[in-house]
Amino acid sequence: MTIFPGRRRAALALALSGVLALTATACGDDGGGAGGEGTEGSGKGKITFWDNNGGVRTDVWKEIIADFEKANPDIDVEYVGIASKEVQSKYDTAIQGGALPDVGGVGAAMLAGIAAQNALEPLDERIQSSALHGKLNAGMVESVKAAGGQDKLFTVPTSASNGVLYYRTDLFRAAGLQEPSTWSAFYAAAEKLTDRDKNRFGYTIRGGAGSIAQALDAMYGQSGIQSFWEGDRTTVNDPKNVAALERYAGLFKKNTPAADVNNDFTKMVAQWDSGEIGMLNHNLGSYQDHVKALGTEKFRGIPNPTLDDGTRVMVSNPVDGLGLFSSSKNKAAAWKFIEFAASHSSNSKWNKSAGAIPANTEAAQDPWLQEAEPTKLAAEVLFSGKATIVQLPYYLPDWNTISKADNEADFQKVLLGSMTAKAFADSLAEQLNEAQAEWKSQKK
């Protein structure tokens, strides 16, 4: 069996850094490392907040921070925006170097790895005595607990999303096509809407950063397989998933632009908004971008396609949240900020800007949610039992590395035809099975 030495060494190095940070703190360090106990502080003064989607969500966070500082004039929040593709490495570096913020955005996909290094404060007791108690979506709370891998609440959930198929209603009408609500209709539309000579394509595929989760959504959505694990072995390389991946990857350069092989979500979204491409898979986060570029008349965002018999299988999207770092010297002020950001007004404001599903149950009842059709449809699918959600193993400390850096280059090889879908799926499965076995052994 392949051992994947680079990934294992990196994981061990991070774990060791956590131990060293604890030792340094005990020997008189300033407490800024992963294991630093921090203090409650005065509840006043300055705190630092890291936005895990900086640039994309900077404006709305600055509005929320201004509102918070107006309500709490004795607290100053320093905003630091970090691009989503860099945030994992920034947190890892900060944990090792002892330079973590007081509060940070921590998505479920990276939660277990950070929590395993004792860098996050468990928040269960704070929630119990908070105005947020009973006001957070129970499903999102459970998702965050599961993702942390320790049955503790390491972040306050703020939003959820899921896969959305955006399609150009104007192009579909012109071609006489019905909405691509099934995978069969999706592939037929991708073919019919493609005219390479006129630079028109039926679909844009994500080949750059963030490609693996989207590929998994397409695989499980088409195969109908309803669980990520069968015992302690992943179903990723089940023959049905491999066949689904072959068909999906086969769209590349046939019904998609060749540039897609390097496109992350920002490039993919910009390309779809400005060109004549029929369909785009992303999540609710890009809805407002499409509205700005196209208005609301030229596109729709619907839940990912079903099988022909109506069966809908989707992979889970990570719940986003706010974490309180254990090394903070002013946890009282940091917690006030988290409470405020997750409150009805702020949570509604943030999710309206992002087009995402609010975690605050009062915010989820606000009128804008009914007006943003993709968000409304996504919420219905997510919470009304109309879909089987395959839960991705966010609890694995190695998940974020496996699902991103370790395999994105191989997915590009699949698109380019230099690696088979089966070889890709088998390699991915081997890494996942190893990570699962390692996680279970550490739980004993």
C-alpha cells in the first residue's frame, strides 16, 4: 500500500508543532501558539478577526464590524481578509508561529485539522448561556460538531450552502431546451448548446482550485450511491462513481472551454457571467455575482440534477462558522463579536450578501430568502428531505489536504487524458481509507 509520505510528514509536523507550542507556553511564552490558554480579558480593547473569504465578503464584514463597534464602542475589531484558497495555510502557519487571531472564519472542511491542534475554544457552554441558545439551525450545529471530530462545538455556524446548477434561460429558450433538472437533460443540453466555431459552450467545468468537491458532487449525483463509506472503506472508487466521473470529465474541451483546466471558482464564474456558456455548477455564493452581471431574467439557479427517476443525491457542502481561538488574550470581547455576527440582523445581512442559507433561525425567516430563488430552492432541498445528502468526512484532519492540494493536479490529468478516472478514484480512495484508519486508531 502507498504510504503518501509527504502528507503524513506534514500532518505529524503540525501535530508536533502543537506540542511544542504547549511546551513554550508552559515555559513563559506569550501564549500565542496553538496550545496557548489565553485569557478572558477585560471584554474591552482590540481584537483581530480573520475573514476566511477575504475580498469576496470584505464589504459586508466591514458593515457588520461597523455596526458592532457602534454598539460596543469600547471594542475595536481589526479586520484581516484572507482569500479562501490561502486560509488553510495561513492558519497552519499561525498555529506554528503563535500568531493566531482572536476570531476567525473556519469552514467545516478545515475544522478538524485546526481543532486537533488545540487551537480552537470549545463553545458549547458559551452557547448555552448565550442569546444564541435555541436560535441556531440544529442541523448546522450537528454538522459542525461532527466535522470537528470530537463531539464539541468548535465554531458557531453562520451559513450553509449546497451545489447549484446555474443555467442561462435565454440560451435554453433560444435552443428550445427545457431546464436541466435531470442528468440526462444536463448532458443533452451541454451538447446542443456547444458551437465551438462561435466560441459557445454548453458547460464550464472547474479544473483548478476547488475542483475535487465539485467532481464528487457530479459523481455521487449520477451514481446514486448514498453513503461515502461502506464500513471503513470509501465508496469513491465504486465502479458507478468511476463511470460517472468518466462521463463528467469527458465534457472537457468537447463541451467546455479549454481554459477550464486551470479555472478556480472566481475565473469560472467570471467566464460564465461574461460569455455565452449554457451551464455552470457552483454554490449559492456566486448568486449575487450572476445577478450583477446578467440581471435575474437571463439565468436560474436550481438544485443539482436528479436521476431520471427523480432520485436526488448531493454531497454535503461545508457549513461555515466563526471560531474563538484558544490563544486569545481577550476571549470575552471576541465572544461578544461572535454573538453579534451570528445574531439575527448580522447573520441575515451577511447571508443576503452571499446568497447563502442563514444559520440563525430568525434570519432564515426574513423576506429576502424568498426573493432569492436559488437560495430558497436550496433551503427547501437541504431541509425538507427532498434529497439524500452524502456526508463528506470533514472530521478527518487530512480531509482538506486530500480534497485539495493532494489531488487537484491529478484531476487535471484526468481532464487532459493523461490519467484514467479509475486510477484517479483508486488513488483518492487509498488516501481516504488510510486517513480513516488513522483517525479511528487515534480515537481508541
